[in-house]
Amino acid sequence: MLDYAAVFIFALTGALVASRAQLDIVGFLFIGALTAVGGGTLRDMILNRDQVFWVADPMMITVACVAAILVFFTAHLLESRLKAIEWLDAAALSVAVPAGVGAALATGQSWGVVLIMGVITGCFGGLMRDVVCNEVPLVLKKGQLYVTAAFAGSAVAVLVLETGGRTGLALLACAGATFVLRAGALMFGWQLPVYRSRPPRA
Amino acid sequence: MLDYAAVFIFALTGALVASRAQLDIVGFLFIGALTAVGGGTLRDMILNRDQVFWVADPMMITVACVAAILVFFTAHLLESRLKAIEWLDAAALSVAVPAGVGAALATGQSWGVVLIMGVITGCFGGLMRDVVCNEVPLVLKKGQLYVTAAFAGSAVAVLVLETGGRTGLALLACAGATFVLRAGALMFGWQLPVYRSRPPRA
Amino acid sequence: MLDYAAVFIFALTGALVASRAQLDIVGFLFIGALTAVGGGTLRDMILNRDQVFWVADPMMITVACVAAILVFFTAHLLESRLKAIEWLDAAALSVAVPAGVGAALATGQSWGVVLIMGVITGCFGGLMRDVVCNEVPLVLKKGQLYVTAAFAGSAVAVLVLETGGRTGLALLACAGATFVLRAGALMFGWQLPVYRSRPPRA
């Protein structure tokens, strides 16, 4: 379930970026699917699972395609596509991070690896989308708390598990922590101090 | 055989892009090999095959290197390198897509996965070449029918197989459909309607 | 040991690039870790090893994080971060290439594959760092002998092994050859002739 939701919402963001790049319908499908399954694919390849999740369940790809088609016919109704991308991406991140944590737990990894898999599953789909479409990666934009939210969410999940909490609770807390941090950054400009002891170089 | 041909032609396109970036001979080899085996490597990693195709058969890399060296000494004879890149890339795409479809069939995947593997094998080598060399990805350029051609070719292969056709025929039809669509886009400007309900944003 | 050293030094370069991009501490960790383990992760996925090296030994990630934090608090002491990045990257390359060669030998690959794994392990971490941070990839900059040094180092290792030398000696010679070439390029501007029969195109 978590996987389906994350795939659907990430595909929406990918298709919205495709609309900004004025691609055709197949471009929407391509970028939508890349964003939707990119992070989880990398996770599964690194964990060397028998099958990447969408090879085991191709319905995942169908879900991503439905999302991309939906955006192709409705994106013009949005007032600000950039805002929609940011908020949908925040929602997708909050679902993808616990999905990644859950997948890592299912293969019995140590907590350090579980933590990293949450971050990878959450961040790399959007990172691939932005690199391919030549947008500044959200991951790197200042004052976004992007990786930080994914990292904190994963850490919360690990904490809950280590203190004896059940998996379901851990994933719920993970989603909540991720969303609150990311939403705080979007709404109130929450951020960590950035490195700025000198002006940037060319 | 299909694999060798796709590797050779994609390596030619990679080396031509390297010539536009004025790299040295090792740069030609690097970009040529990356383009040549990038898509198939990703395919094999996702399918979790025992060995990536060029690890099983390092002659593949040799073929790519021969192509890169050939271009290093002859690229100046071309009148338009950009045109040559586009047409060679179209040829490589028409060979790589059926190669990907064939590889996926050999591991007994469902037709949805077969379709996607055709697209991945065809499109990601060129995509990596363009991202690394900082060119606008051909995959995303308007009016190129790039992913569309790969997608349609894969779909034709699946259709032929599902209606009882033999594998050889399916791969041939796949190559033909891919090339016709891509060549039509290059020669006659065929394209799908693009998303353009609003001006692009910065 | 080689792996730890390569991870540490590459993480330093990644964190320095993060400082040029004015990221926050989590950004330092993210780019540092990506640079540190990117090349080796790709190597292990291509070789289909049972476990990616840092999944088998998560201490690797800790080492990368220590390096990133170190840079976060000391980067302002450097006179030229660009110079520091180049020299540290040269050191990391000289350690990562033999590490990659060693890993490929351990899985019993043919010498062609061993050679390529040296290049991949050495070059792709830095390449991912530069692509994600939108810097011109060092791999592609003119007059850097970057891939060339990695390639020559790997070739030296293969040569030593093929002529009956022991593994330890081969890896040492590999590190030496890589560093000498890269340092020569940085200090004396050594380079291979570049392809330049025509002006570059837009």
C-alpha cells in the first residue's frame, strides 16, 4: 500500500515537471515512471533483492502511468505548478521514506542500512527527475530540509523500533516526522544553518 | 549479434558527442563505452541477471573501443556531426530496443516488463551520454519521438508475440517500427501533440 | 583498508563541493557519502556481488560522515577549496582504482573486466558528485588526465599480475601510476592531444 501511494504521488510530480518542460504524452509517462520508481529501484538493486519491486509487481508501473496521464489532461487547471510540485513531492517523500524503511526491514538489514535505505528511496526518484529534466535538484536547494526530513524520518523509525515499538507504529511515526519537517520548511522557511563562511565560487 | 551491433553504433554516437566536447582519446573511449553499454547494464542490473552482458562477454567493450577509436580519427571528415549523431542514434535505438526485448524474453518476464526493458535498453545509454556531457538529452527534445519510438517498437514486439508470432519475427518488427517512427520524426518532423497550455516557467 | 581510505578522501572532496554549493550539514553528509561510495556501489551492482560493500560493512558510511562533518567545520581554513578538491580527488582516485581492481580480482573476473572495474570505482563517485552538484565533471575537463590516469593505473596492475607479480605489488604499482599521471596533469599540465579538428558547436 505504501509503495502504491508513493509511486502514484511521485509520478504526479514527475509529470508536472514534464509539463514545465513541455513534453508530449510519452514524455509524461517516461518522467513520471522514472520519478515514481527510481528511488525504490536503486534501493532494491543495492539490497540485491531477488526482484526489483516493480518487476515483481508490474501494476506499479500502471499506477505511475495513470498518474502521468491524469496530469497531462489536468495540469492546466493548477494555479501554480511549482507549488503543486513542491507539496506533492513533500507528500510523496513522507510515504516513500517509510516504504524504503519497511523494505529494508523486510530483508533484515542493520539499523544503519535501514536508515540509509529510507533516505535513498525517498530522495533518489526526485533527484533523477531533476537531473534528467535539468532542473536544480530539490535535494540541493537551500532552505528545503529535503534530505534532512528523509533522514530524520528514518531516524525516528529506527528509534521507535529500537525502543521496542512495533513496525506499524515506527513507519507511521516516520511518515509523520518527515512530513512535518518538510512542510515546516515549505510554510515557515525552517532550515538548518548553511555553510557560508565565504562567498560561493564560480 | 543484435547486442554487438547496438554496442558498436551507440559507441559511434558517444564518440561523436565526445568530439563535440573536444575530449582526448581516453575521453572518446569512456563516453563511447558508457553510451554503448549503459542501457543494457541498467537492464541487466534491474533484471538481476547473473552477469551483466559485457561482464559475461568483455568482447562487447572491445567493440565499443574500436568504434570510439574509429571516430577519433575520422570525425573531421563528417560534414555535420550533429546530423550524424542523430541518424546513428536512430539506427542504434532500432537495434537496442529489440536487443532489450530479447534479453527480457530470455529471462521469462511478463509482457509489461518486456516492454519496459526495450525502452530502458534503448533510451538510457543515450540519456547517460547526454547527462554526463551536459547536452540536452535527445530523450527530452521536442519533436524527436525518441521514447515514443522505443515504446512503440517494444509494443509491436509484444503484440506479435501475443498473437502467436515467433521471436525472430517479433524482434524484426520491433526494429522496423522503431526505426520508421524515429526516421519519420527526423525527416518529416512527425510528433505527438506537446503539452503547451501555458508558457514554460523559469 | 584501501576501501576505508578511498571512502574517507572521496567524502572530503564531496563535502568540499557541498561547501561551494553552500549546503547545510545534511547536504554535506549526503554529497560526501554519495561521492565516497558511488563508484564502489556501481562496481558491486555490476559484479552482482552478494552485498554492496557498505551494506556488508556500514562502518564505511560512518567514515564518510566523519569526513563530511570535519569539512563542515574546517573548510573555511582552506585558502583555495578548488585546489584542495583537485588534490584530494587525485589522492582518492589513486586509492579507489586499486580498491576496485582488488575487488574485481576477488570475484575472479577476466583481466578486461578487472581493468574496467578499476576505472569505474575510481571515476564514478566523482562523476555522480559533479552531475548532482551541477559542476563540470572533472572526468571531462580538458588537460586533467582523469580517466586516463585511472585507466593506466588499472592497466599497470593487470600487467604486473600477468607477468607473475603478486597482488599486493600490483595494487601498489597501480596506485603509484595513477597518482603520478594525475599529479603530473595538475602540476605540469600533462595531457593527451585533444580532438580539435574543428571549433566546438553550440
